[in-house]
Amino acid sequence: MASMDKPLIITSSPHLHCGMNTRGVMADVLIAMLPATVASVLLFGWRALAVELVCVASCMASEILSRLVMKREQTVGDLSCIVTGMLLAFNLPATMPFWQAALGGVVAIVVAKQMFGGLGQNFVNPALAGRIVLMASFPESMNNWVVPLSGTGADAVTAATPLADGAASYSLGEMFFGIRGGCLGETCAMALILGGVYLVLRLVISPAVPLIYIGTVFVLSWLMGENPLYQILSGGLMLGAIFMATDYTTSPINKAGKVVFAVGCGLLTVLIRQFGSLPEGVSFAIVIMNILVPLIERATRPVPFGRKRRAKD
Amino acid sequence: MPTPEKIILAMSQHLGAPCTPTVKVGDTVEVGQVVGDSDKPVSAPVHSGISGKVAAITELLLPGGRKTQAVVIESDGEGRVHESVKPPVIDNHEDFLRAVRASGLVGLGGAGFPTHIKLNPRDVDAIDTVIVNAAECEPYITADYRECMENSWDIVSGVQSVMEFLDASRVIIAVERNKPAAIAELSKIARGVSSPGREVRVKSLPARYPQGAEKVLIQACTGRRVPPGKLPSDVGCVVMNVTSVAFLSRYFKTGMPLIDKRLTVDGSAIAYPKNVRVTVGTPIHDVIAFCGGAKREIRKLLMGGPMMGLALMDDTLPVLKQNNAILAFAEEDARTFPASVCIRCGRCVEACPMHLVPPSIAAAYKNADVESLEKLGVMTCMECGCCSFSCPAHRYIVQTMRMGKDLVRNAPKKEN
């Protein structure tokens, strides 16, 4: 009919959308990391912020350059590389030499993410891949902990982490507020939980994964005669459970799979902590479970409505 | 709304074989007269809703790409009723089915499945439950709610006819919880007509999409799950739209076939959104004009709801029997977004009422892997749109599902 000036827009149904987009999801994750970022600066001084900025800059540059080299469209706008940069920094000590931190960012983005096809395609968490490469390459820098609240830069006093020296030299209260040695984003449980609650409220993550992961560690370490509260507040557990085991790409897509994944992460964390030669097991536990995701998904695939679950699919 | 000056009656307003016009250009027709019919079993006749002259028999491109013949009738404004319009005489089962067919009734919830086929399942003895679907099928639409409020007695008497005809022991009228007035109204009447062995009750369900989808509704009401590729009758159920049931009861009383339909007219471009009773075949621009016209430029026009409705190319198309909504959206609601990569967030998996895993299906489709597509249950998809709605990457998930289904349908059948 002539009343139409412009042709009508024809699209396939549905014609409504929830309004959420990838960039918004990533922005929410960044917002959720703000409390822990503030805590890192308060606890470990301005050098913590500097490490964070270096990691983010390195990740952004790696993302832009690798997409350029591969002649693919630029994806820096989806903010996912900034999330990776922040997570990587959270997993490094505040004393990390800048060039090593930057190298971690290159490994995370170029090797772990873009070489496998970019966002949504990587099979391990890029930030953890970066951390593990740095741990293997520069063990000394990676174990150079700053005693919190001890000043910044050159005056900073270094010390061992609670898990490494084995002794409960910090009170539980100190552990909760992050007043302990450790990576710059992992120590302040309170800030991490605050971020986690934000992510749950914004429907970005389901609370199941962090709760089951932390719960598994709690129960198992209690069974093994450890102080369970001490275990869940130490190391990178809070950071790993809230921000890394919930990574979309490297965790199972279905509910039942997420449960299996979280239990597996908890089990491996406790096993590595108790029996491994490493003081901390969170990053390896998550990376190992990342690799098992396709198998978990296949085993826990939901049955289409009305169909019977068969013994063998 | 008042009788239109011209109606366009598509010969295919139902699932199944299209009708052939039974009138010629220049013929005089009256209200309730059959203008199109088919000798195929799965079909339903089309009746004129006005009296006047057949002006043309043209071809119409329906949304969705099907072409059909259409009878164009110009009104003489007299509204003479055809002699065939009289209450049907029903003595037995065959009479009942014949009357239902003659009424032209199709599933008014949107699918348009001929009712006389639905009421004639292979194993009628196995049917113990009739579910009356008053769970509005999609957001925006309130046409069935108005039926509940305005014609609750028709609903209940229609329910009784169907229950007796099918010899079903219970009828469940399913209403969403956000319509307390309808629940109260229907419960009051249902209590009065319920008797031992002939139970009629109202079930209130959570108000969420797609509560009105047949399989979802059956599970919510009875706990039974219809297996893929099976029909509700395979689990002892017949599901009928509430307006269809009410119509049946009116038809048995008056003999007036299906010539009008209540529509929800809404959307950001409509001046006065409302529910209107429209003669089937009325051009959509007349309906919009009756609702105050467009207050803003219409950029997207939908026949049906926002989740499953079809986008129209122009507003000259006529209202069909199974339409329950016309939605007209302004620019900001018609925008489209480019799809970005899947981030595996799992929102689509969470959203799917059929428990499918869309990313796996998309991967199987990309590989043209028919076997995996079948195994992953692509044929169970009812295209409700929940996955695409919730996808932060704006991926075209529903389209991929449709193409996956096509791939399975067109694949050579496996030899057993």
C-alpha cells in the first residue's frame, strides 16, 4: 500500500530481544572486578595498579595485532581482552617485572585465545594459560610476594604465602580482608565475593559453580583434617571459583555439566594442595577441568523434551 | 469494528490442503456462505463474513512465502445472512465432526490446525483429558484473556460438548497466574458444571513464555511429556484454544460459521492499542486505521506475536482465521543487530523449553551432519524464539534451527 514510505523491515522471528550483548556481559565482569582492583592497590600499593595496566595494555595490543595479522575483523570492542588482562594481573604478584607481565598477556591472547579462533573458541582460560607459562618460565618472579600494607615499590617487604609456609601465620579475619601475601587480586576474599554477588545479581554467572567449587574444597579439606575455612580463604580459590571457573568459553554450557565441572575443580584443587609438590592448585585444577569440558558436556547433555534417556547415546 | 467495505479471503487459512473457490467473479454472496472448500480431509472451508459481490479471484502471497488463491468480496452493506446458517443437527459422532468441519473452525491459538481433525484422533478411547489453552500464547497478546472475561459461559458450554463428545473424564482450563480475574471467573462457572467422572477445573500456571506451547502446556497440566514426533493424543490429551472452544459452543447454538476473530492490535506505532473483533479477510490497514492509525511511522508489521509472528511486507494483507494479533513497531523496536561470535554463555541452553543445546545443533548444521542433528533433537524445536531472545551475541539461532530441520527433512531416508 502507498502509505508506506520506506519498505517494511522483514526479519525472522523472534522480534524481541532481551537487550543483553557480549560487550555488556564483559563490562559487567569488569565492574565485578573493581572491588578486588581497589583492594589490590590498598594492599599492595600502586605497583599493583601498574601491573594491571601493563597486562590490560598487553592483552589489548595482542588482540588488535593478532586480528590484524590474521586479517579478521577487530574484536577489541567486545572488551573480552580487557577481562583477560585483568584476570592475568590478578594472578601475578605485585612485584612482577613489567616485561614478564606483558609477555603473559601475549601468551594469553595470542597463543591461548586467538590461535584457537578467538572469543568462544579457546579451550583453556587464556589468563590461566598466561599465568602457567609465567610460572614455568619465571618461577622466581612468580614467588616474590609482597607483605601487604608494607609500603610500595622498593620498600615493599617480600614474604612467602600462607599456603607455601604451611603455618597459619594469618588470622581468618586477616585472610578474609586479604591481609596476606599472594597474587595481587586473589587475597581479598571480601572484594571477590562482592564482585561475585554482583555477577549473580546481574545474571552473568550462575551461583552454582562458585558455591559448588568452594563447597567441595571446604568439605574435602575438612575430611582431610585441615581447617576448611582457612583452606577456602587461601590461595587463589575465591578468585578462581568466582571469576575463572565461571568463564563461559571454558566451562560446560549446560547445568549438569557445570556441576560436574565445579566438583572436579574442587577435587583437583584439594588433591594438588595436599599431595602435589606445588603449594597452590587452583590454576592447574581449572585448566585440567577446562580440557575435560567437551567430555563433560557430552556425558551430561540434556535429553530433548519427551525423549527417553538411553543407556548409550 | 464495523464491517469492512471489502474483504480478501485467502483460500489457505489453516494447516493442510488449500481450498478452491466455490464462487465465481460476479456472484452474489451472503454472510456465512461458503466461498472456498476442499475435498481433502485435512482442510477447512472458508466463509464470507459480509454480503456483497465477488469482485475478483486473485493470488495472494502469504507471509512465509506461500502463495494462495483469494476471493475478494465487495460489501453491499446489507449484511444479509445466507440460508445455510442454522444450528446444526447433531445426533451422533459423525454429525458432530461434520458440523465442526462445516463451521470452518481451525486452531485459533495461531497454528490453524483444522479442529475436526484434532477432535478425531486415531484412538479416541485413549483420550482422557481435554486441556483448554487459555495461557496466552505470546507476550502482547490478550485476545484469549478477553474471551475468558466476555464469553466465559460459551467456554464452559463448549467444554462440556467437547468433553462429552470425546468421552473424556476431565477438562483442565489452563490460565496464567497473571490473569486472576479470568481465573476467578472461570473457576466459578467450572465448579457449577463439574460432576463425578466429568471433572472441569481451572489450573493456574506461572505466567511465562512459552507456557501456551502445546507440549509445555500438557506437561504443566498433566505431567505427561509428548515424545518427539508424536501428537498430544498419543499421551491421551487433546489441547484446544479457549477461543476455539467458545466458538464451537456459539456455532452449535447459532450455526454461524467462523467469520470473525478477535485481534490484539498493539505495538509502539499504534495510536490506540486495543482488542478488536474483526471480520476475517479485513485488510490490515483497515484494522490499524480503526485503532487510530499509526502514531509513528511503522517500520515493522507483524502478523502474530513478537516471538513467533511473521513480519509482513505490506499492510494490504487480510486478517486470517488463526491470527490473534497485529503488531506494528516503530523504528527503535524494529532495529536489527549484527550477530557476533558465540561466547558459550549457555543462556540459550537454559532458555530452551525443549531442553536442546543450540550451539551443538549449530555445529552439526554447519557440518551438514544429519545424523547428529537428529540425535540432538533438532526436530523437537518449536521455534519459540527463547534462544534468540536471550542470546547476548544476537546469533540467528532460530534460523539455524529451521535450516537444520530442513536439512533433516530433505535428507534421503535411511534404509532399515
